[in-house]
Amino acid sequence: MFDLSGEREAPAGVVPAMAQAILHRGPDEDGFLERPGFQLANRRLSIVGLADGKQPIANEDRSIWTVFNGELFEYHDKRAELEAKGHVFRTHTDTELIPHLWEEYREKMFDHLRGQFAICLWDSRTNEVILTRDRAGICPLFYTTVRRDGTDWLLFASEMKALFASGMVERKPDFQGLNHILTFFAMPGPTTVFEGVKCLIPGRYLHFKLGQTTPEQAVRQKIYWQISYPDWGQEDYGWDEKRTVDGFEQVLFQAVKRRLFADVPVVSYLSGGVDSSLVVAMSNKALGRPIPTFTVAVKSKGLNEESEALFAAKHLGCQPVIVDCGREELRAGYPELIEAAEFPVVDTSCLGLLHLARSVHEHGYKVVLTGEGADEWLAGYSWFKINRLVGWMDRIPGLPLGYALRRSFLTITGQPSFPYSSYRHTQQLMGGHNGWMDLYGFMSLNKLRFLTGEIRDILVGRSALEDLELPADLNRWHPFNRQMYFGARIMLPGHLLASKGDRIAMHSSVESRYVFLDEDVIDFMAKIHPRWKLRGISKDKFIERRVAERWLPYEIAWRKKHMFRAPMDSWMKKTEIENNGAPASRGDDWIDQVLSTESLRKVGYFDPVAVTAAREKLSRPGRGLGRTSLEMGLTAVIATQLWHHLYLGGKLCELPAQKSVA
């Protein structure tokens, strides 16, 4: 925390309390630095430089100090470069690169930071402060400013619960942050679900001088990198197919080798899909032995991919640890998922990742590789295919055919409708029709179904897209890349790397590493023509699958994408009879309690009549996109109610195995 005047001592006990709140992120070691005007703390998960990596760490003359979460994968090369320039290193940890890089390059140091990181740096010579985050948004960084006894303080942390542990930050819901959850099913930033608390957007930084800045100036986010694509028509078409595939294979293999860098053993997730299977195959090659693997088995008909994972494991020579996750785990574990993520999580599959990370920790490991990230950059999701089929409707000048057909579809499936003005405004913000919004826009109509009162008036009247600070050159990109941008800007940092990534893994003291989010891999995927991402209407992740043919059986390389998710029919009325004929009584009273009329009215976000009707409808057999939308809408209601209970002292339910973090 920093006194922006650079004069006052930090209040006693505040920073240690903040560090204790995120003990799970770094149970191996702690470290503190206190000077007039600020205090820094670090909780360390020791992975590199085990014996001498305690933070904060300084340069030779101790004039530049840093605390750091993450990994810098080019540590050895960068250290050699800096030593050749006269810098002296005292430790064997990658953290020590940071003060030397600042000393050598100042703000251009971002060009030399490659990996996953959240960093705070203080230069005592100039009283400058830097707060920054990696390009993809793997490592989180939250901050807020508060005024106390006439002093303006800036507090920052890797998780919001540390800010609240300071005792200086009041917890209030941010309605626009909840709008993001109900629109995107994600929290992409900078807005969060807590009023006054901001998230540093990936590829950005704060830079200010203590004693020479206002709170408004201190929190002005600056860009050192952002997602970008070539101008339409300037993409690398890849006429020489072998050369293009060879190039992607090379950068991907190098990314795998970088992420095996550690002074502790590294393991990997394995789902049986092409992404994780390719990561495991390349890891085996780099290590010269099979890498230990972990697989989740969703115990529900139509969702269990255990056999596919075991087929891949057999080919790769692995004996995976199998982690079971089903309806009972979902009901019992959902409160822990919300507590770890710190915002309402709508995607039930995140619970599987929570169990996987716990198993990794229980088996004595700290670092796990994952194949996540490929779908966002190589068109692995269904909306890209949907757009190929129906996008033509929006390209007919002066004819709102797309709107008319979508309205008809909503009517047929029993969904709430939206005005044409909202449709046009969304298209204008997104630079034209967007397949990503076709799916998530459809799901977000649940706002019209469930919201009530003041929050309905606020959220329905304002688009969540307006908060994203979209790039000025968006309209210059190929339409296919425009829709890819929104997945990478919203879903990647706001969902995959939050509720499926860092917060879930670090909850069990595990660091997850993302091969497909390597800087070179991202650059390669961004520059190639869309035909290498989606060929026709069915061959998604085309270039990755061509590489995978060289490493994996054809059945794995071209296995169709399955949306990994846990069963979503768990929210039906508790009195309903399950398929085994026995009444549902699993100690999950909290579901009925948070959805009770009393609890819904107490919080005031959702209409009790609409919620009761939805539960009744879902208790009857059915299928289809309309039902899926209703399931996800009700999941969003439950997640939001549960988040309110855990973080805002709602006293809405009893959680025998959990406690409120309010």
C-alpha cells in the first residue's frame, strides 16, 4: 500500500493482515518492506531459486525494490544479458531480473518481460512506483484508493479479499460489474463486482510518483501492449502450407520448453482433447519421459470424457490421476468456487478445475501445464461456426434480416425479446455483426427475465460493452478477427484465467502455466489468415490440428471440440426425485435457501416469481437451446446470491462446510 503523498507510515497491522488473507497463494514464505509512505508484502510459492528467492528483492545498491507474482521464463538469457552490461545478481530467482531491467530500460523494460506476472516496483531514487500485469492476464492485480484521516492511500493485491482484509476498503456491490457477469458471464476489467475496486487490464500498467500525484492520476491505466491483428487483407495467408505449419510447431514447442522451467517438478492436465494432448506430447519430448498428468471425470451422462482422456494417456505413456466431479461435488463445492473466484461464476465446469488443482497440490506438486487458451485464439468455440452459417444475414445493406430472424428465434424458444435500438447499438460498439455476441447476447437476455427493481433499470439501460475501452483500429481488422478479439478481451482474462485459472489454481497453492498464451504463440496466431483458424464451417483450430497430426493419433488430432462443463440440472427443486429414485437430500439446503423468496427479496437483485417459475420449468424433462439459456440464467442467479452471501454479509443461507468471508 502507498500513501500517495509519500510521507505517512502505513497503519500498523494492515499490510500483514492483507498478506495473511492470501496465504494460499504463497504458503512457503513471506516478506515485508516498510518505508515512509508505503509498505510492501509478498506471499511466496517457491518455484525458482528455492533457497534465496525471498521477496521483496532489490538491485545491487538497494535503491530499486520489487514484489512479484508469476514467472519470467527467459530468466537465464535475460540474466546473462544484464550481467554483460555490468549488473550484479545475488540470487538465483527470476524476481531479481525486475529491478535490473527497470534500472537498464525504465518503461521499455516491458519489452523484456516475457512470461506471466503481476509486479510492483518502487524506485527510491525518484520515488516512482510501477504496477503492471502480463499481456494475457494470467496473473491478477487489483487496486483501489481510499481516503483516511486526510491521507490518500492506494492499496493493491493479487486478490480482492486482501484489500478487504486491510479494514480500509468498504464492500459494496458494483451494479455495472454485475452487469458484466450477467452479460459476459465474466469479469474482464477494469470494472469489478465491488464498488471502487478496479482490475488492471492485461498489458497495462500504473506509473506515478509519490508526493507528486493525485488519486486520479495514480490509477490512470497506461498501455504497453494490447491485442491486435493485421489490417484486413494484410494477414499472412500462408500459401506455403508446410512452412506455415512448421513455423507454428516450432513456436509452440519452444513455448512448452519455456514452461517446463522450474526448480520443482512440473505436471500437466490432460482431457483427451487436442490442446492438452499436444501439450503433454511436446512436454514428453522435451523432458525425455512422460510428464505426470491429471484428468477430471465428470460423472454425468453425456459429459464424461474419461475414456477419451485414457485413450490419449495410453498413447502418450501416461498414467493420469483421475479426479471425479459430479452433481454432488457441484452442489457441495460451489460455495468454495465462488469464494475462490471472488465473483459470481456461471460456468459450472470451473468446479472440475478446482478439484483438479486440489489433487495436484495433494500429490505434492506446485506447477501444472494446461492447454487452455487455444480456443480463444484459434476459433475453437461454437459461435465461430454459427457465424459462418448465419452471419450473411447482417451483411445485407439496409435490410434488418438478422434482427428479424433473431427475434423470431427468441419467440419460438420462449426467450425475452430486445428492441432494435439495442441490437444496432451493440453492433456499432462491436464494429459489426459478431458471432460471439450471438451466443452470449442470447444467454444475457436472462437479465430481462430475472432482474427486478432498481438494478434492472440500471443494467438494462446500459451496455456492458461500453466499459471495455475497445481499440480504435477494431474496424480495420478482418471481421473474423474482430469477433476473436472479444473472446480474447472478455472471456480470456475475465473467465478462463480467473474462474478457471489463477484464482482456482492458487486457491490450492498451484501455479498454472499456459502454453498457448506464450507471447510468440499469440503473435503467430494473430498474424495468420482466418483460414488457418477455421477452415470451412467445421475444421476449427486448423493449424493446431495439422501440427497435432505429427504428434498424436488422428482421432485425437481431429477430435471435435466438446464444451467441458459440469451438469447444470443441479438447481432443480431439492424435493425432486433423482434418476435413482431416491429423494435428493445431500446437505445442499443452501440452494433452496439462497433462492427462497425471503432471500431474493432481501438482496433485491432478482424477481422471486421469475426464479420460482424457472426452477419449476427446469424440474421437468426437456432439452434445447432455450432450456440451456434458462439453466445458465438460473445458475447466474444462484452464483450472484451466493456471492452476496459470502462477500456482502447477506446471511442468506447456512453452509456447513464453508464460512462467510464477509
